[in-house]
Amino acid sequence: MSFPPVQSSGPHAPNGSSVPVARHSAPGQRFVSLRERPKPPRPPAADDSRAGHPDQRIPKGSLSSEGVSWVAAHGGAGVSALTTALGGVDLGCRWPEPAQAEPARVMLVARTHAGGILAASRALNALREGRHPDGMRLIALVLVADSPGGLPGSLKRQVRTLRGIVPVHRIPWIPEWRLGKTPKKLPKQLVRLSAISDGAW
């Protein structure tokens, strides 16, 4: 799956869409878009005293400085388990939404298999290109083990590459999560991650 589309700065016409084009007008007339049609004047709503005053519209929301958002780079990344264990907001496979005042601080989560690392790379590339909400801050990339044991050499090299781009935190294989349970004792990696997500580090 591709990473969730996020509105980038500035409007862009989608591929294949028609862009409004101005046609020539007689002297004294303004240019009119080909897609523009004259509209009759709209009377102000009886119960809306602010009608006709764009400067008095309700302002757009902004991201919250409180809490942390857990964002999955792909399905099954382990966001739900991390949110249950450490708290925060489970956003699934999308960036935080300013209109909902969701946390600006983001933990990006992926599994350590090849598909997970590729999805994390794509998400980081989206951030590099500015395809994220204003005010969002990536705290770290959290890589959750997809199986017991160590990683093959090729995946280790990819993880090292990611470490050169963003802080990376590895979470070991936790058997209880496979059964939908919470471990009685959190591994030290989760304890450390908890301190980071709480803003202590």
C-alpha cells in the first residue's frame, strides 16, 4: 500500500484535470475562467450574522503540542500494541489532522521485514518532500521485530541507512503481542521508548 496522501503546501491540479483558463474579454471586463459561471447573489442567512465576512470565518485548527501520535507506515506495523502499552493516539496509516487538534509529535512505526522497511522509507521520503501537516514533528522511527531472532544482513544494512536519516528505536519480538496480550514486564527498549514518547528525553 502507498503511504496516506497528505495535502502538500499550495494547490496542485491532479493529472488529467482541466486547469481554468482565462479567455479574452472586451475592454473594461474582467477575465473569466472557462469553468466559471455567473451566479445570482446569495442573500445572507437569517441566522448567520457573519455571512459575507470571510475574515470572520472560524479559523482552521492546528496540531496539539500535547501527547504523541503513533503513525503506521503500513498495515500491521504494531501501532495498536504500542499505543496500548505506552499511551498516545493511534492514527493508523495517516498523519495527524490539524482540524482535530491531534498531537504534533509523531512516532512512525514499521515492522522489520523488507516490506516494512520499504514502507518506512517511503514515509520518510514523503516527509522530506514536505507532504505533511504544518507543525508536525517526527520524533523517531520505531522498528518492531517481525519474528524472533536477528535480522538478515541485507535488512541490517537498510536499518543502518535509516539510522543516518532519523533516530531509530528497535523493539524486540514480544510473544504476548502475538496473542493480543500485554507483557507483564515491559522490555527495556519499551521503557526507554516510553520516556521518549512522554517527552522526558
